[in-house]
Amino acid sequence: MTAQPPSISTTATAPGTGTLVDGTLADLLQAVRACRVCAAHLPHGPRPVLQAGAGARILIVGQAPGARVHANGVPWADASGDRLRAWMGVDETPFHDPERIALIPMGLCYPGRGASGDLPPRPECAPLWMDALLAKLPRIELTLLVGLHAQRRFLGKLRQRTLTDTLRSWQHYAPTFFPLPHPSPRNTPWIQAHPWIEHDLLPALRLRVHALLER
Ligand code: SF4
């Protein structure tokens, strides 16, 4: 069974302005970066952090920026990003080229910290922006689903009962989707306890990534 990409719409309304964003990807990114819809819930204020170019063949859907990415404004410029790039077998150059790789988390702004780490992505965000962004990325052939929130959004009912079961079933979703655990250093013990991630899933991911980047 191969998972299909979700249906997508072609327009978006710029929150707070009532303006229909039906132009270029640059127009949409400008509207996204001006978004303030859930500012009242963001303890550090809005700062949408994403990367996208119309030529991208690979999309990485993460959870939400952490404190370091909120401060530097560069997606995945933190320890989690270092590990994700190692998993993919790529360095900073292709990773941060928006015409090769799009980086769009489920929540575009840092949600702040809760009792047990960073809070989940703001629930308003993906319903507002994800479909509109996907509609401007027609060449995506591979989507990395990093963490539970991205897997819920993109796999829907095809997701397994637990995140572990979904990852174990990665061959059901490949080559269109690759579900991954979050690469945060906090997850290191869990990742080490599931060595098939390193031995089976990641080599297949690297092959797929390099096949697309080398085209
Ligand atoms: S998290 Fe999303 S919805 Fe909230 S202000 Fe940032 S871009 Fe807008």
C-alpha cells in the first residue's frame, strides 16, 4: 500500500488581512512571514521559520522551530538539524537550498516550552498555511514526516497505532513518504533502542534523497 499525497487547494487567505494570496510562491511566503494569527499564544512572539522554492523535490515537515531556530531564523540550524542532515547524508549546502529542499514545519513559529520540553505546534498553523504552500510546490516527490504531528497530518488513517509502529511500517509509505522520529538529542535513547531505524530505514532514506538530489 502506498500513501497518496493529501488533496491541496490553490489559494490561501492572508490571515488578518482578508487578502487572497493567489500569486507566486514569493507572494505566499511574504504573507506567511507576516502572519500574526496566534501571536497571543506565542510567549516569544511570531517568527515563522520556513524555506521553500518552486523547484524543490524534497519536503521536510517537522514539528515547530525550537528556541535556537527562533533566535537565528534558519530552519533546522540546531542539533536536531545536524542529526537530520546526517540521517539524510547531506550537508548544509543542498539542505538550505530552497530550490532543492523545502522545510515547512507543522507550526511555523516557536510555541515556547512546557513542563516536559517544547510545546506542540500551534494547532491554527497547518490548517491555515500547509495546503496553500503545498500547492506552490508542484515538484515534490519525497516528503519526510518528522514526528507524530506531521505523520498525523499526511498519513491520516494510514498511520499505525503508535509512532513506533508507523516507523516500522515505513515501506508502506515509501517512496513518497518517509516517517521519521524527531532527531532531537532528547530522543537519542529511544532511537538507540530501535536499531532497525539506523540499519534499515535510514539507508533507504539516503538512497532516495540522493537519487532526487542528483537528478
Ligand atoms: S504559528 Fe503559524 S498561525 Fe501562528 S503566528 Fe506563526 S505562522 Fe501564524
